[in-house]
Amino acid sequence: MTNTRIRKLPNTIGKLKSLCVLHFPREPTFHRKHHVWQLPSGIGMLVDLIDLNLGGHYKLEGEIPIEIGELSRLRSLGLNCSCISKIPETINKLHHLRTLNLVGCDGIQMSPELPTSLVCLQLLSASLLSVPNLSNLTNLIILQLSDCSKITGESKIITGCNLRWIGRLSRLKFLDLNLLNVPAPPELTSLPHLERLCLSHLNLQTLPLDGLPQLGHLHVHGCKLLRRLSIPLELRKLESMHVLDCPDLVEIKYLGLLESLKSIMVSGCKSLRRISGLSYLTKLEHLEIRRCMSLIKLIDASCTSTADDCIVKIEECGDSVPSIPYEMSMKCYREEFLLDTSDIESKLDKV
């Protein structure tokens, strides 16, 4: 139903009883008027439906009808970027549902119990009042939960919510949590298959990572209480690490040889004083440090284990760490700014 002038689904949609796939993307831009509409109850008559995608319909409002629970064969449900306000409890009857996309559904305040068949769950809502207990979703591989505080700077989640149940989701490979001031659970170390971990605005002072042997990508953003971050030797598969806007972070430490680590970006950590262990990172390809004004020392001329062709970019990191307004190789940075620091200012003036 792409590139048509159809603006909403009629209740008579239920007459298409043999329909297996229904993709109804957002209204084309040539529609001058956008009419508010709700998903008709007749949707429950499409008993053979496997894939339902209504993503992008920001004029789709109200509650999803309880009849959606009759779609017993449904495997994928996309309601992203819509204004729906409630998911009915009957969704728990969808025993074959594997993917549920609720990204940008800012009207959703609570989540009902969801079917245990889910493999991928994405729930991002600025109106979220409570962190759902998802301990029954033991088949999950991908999980995104967000109160959108990364965008709005605020959250409506009530205090007392916790994520202790997350340790039961042992199959997780991708975990993205953006939940303002919700305590980070110690059970994060109970996820042996986790490959990507993104944590934003959580309440955590330390981040234990030694129980995540498959972790390949680590992103930490806006965790205001985080003070120290240690990268243990066990993270042998870690390829990239981004740490952004953690104002109380004072130290990042690499504890051993990490030959897989290729990219590091640290930005906006105003209390950061030390990044130690960079000499262990022999395969590093990209190092970017920005706006870390308290940094005392980063690299010295004797640090020759880092590859010469590693791309370096350092900006606004205080007087003790030579900054450069452009990217350059580690070899050039070492030779031009570390071996002879007497005329750094004159070198930068020539740029």
C-alpha cells in the first residue's frame, strides 16, 4: 500500500481474510491534510496475518483494539512512530510474535505482559511511567528500552523501578537501556552472549564488565554518577568503545592486551584525569578524545606499541594534553607534538 492516497485502514479490512502481509507505510508527503485515525477492530479478522507494519503513522492514535489478540499467526508487529496510547493485554495471546517495534510511541505509559515468543523488543516512549518486568521474555536477543531522556533530558518514570530481572534474559546479544536515574543492575554480568551494550543516563557508579566475554561494542552516555571504568582482559572481542558526557568519570583503565579493540571515542567527560593502559591496544585504528578538560596525560612519546597509522583526534583536553584541530596519524602526532612540545603553539598556528 505504498504510494497510494489511502490515509487509514477501514474496518472492512477484515474481509481480506487470506491476507498474510500488510505493510501500510506513512502517508505520502503530497497529502495536505492528515486525519487522525485508529486501528479498526476488524483487524482481528485477518487470522492468517503474519506481518503487520504500520510504522510512521503519527496520526494513528488511541488504543490498539483487543481484537489484535486474534492474530494467532502474527510474527512481526511494527507500530513505530505512531501516537498509540495503549497496548492491550490480549497481545499476550500472540504466541508466535517474534518482533515488536514500539520505537517513538510516545503515548505509551505502561506495557502489558508480553508473549514469551518475542526475540526482538523495542520500546521507546517519552511518556513511560514504569520499567516493565520482562523476566518472562527469556527468548529475547534484542532489547531496547528508553524513556527518551537522551533526547528530552527528562523522564516520567516513577522512582523505585529496577532492572534486576535482566539477568534472566541470558540469550541477549543486543541491549540498549536509556532510562534516567534507574539503577543499573549488577545482573548485567550475567549475560554471556551479549555483543553490544548501550547504557544511557542510568544510575551507576561502577560498571562491571568481566562477565561479558562476547562483548564487541560498548556505549556509555550521560551516566552522571559513573566514576571509574575498567576494561578487563576478558573483553577480548571488544572492537569499539564510546564514552560520552559522564561528568564525574575520573579514570578509564585498560587492564590487559586487547587486540580486537579498534575504535575509542571519549567526549564531554570533564572530570576525566587518566586514560591508562593505551599501550596494550596494539591494533587501535581510531582514537578520538574531545572536551575532557581535566585530562593530565594521554600518550607520551615512549608509547610506541600503538600502531603508527592509528588515526588520532584530540580537542579541548586541557593544557597538559596537546590538542590538534584535525585528524592525523599516531606517528605524526607522536613526532610533531610529543617528541618536541616546546613549540606546540607555533605548530598549531601554522594550521
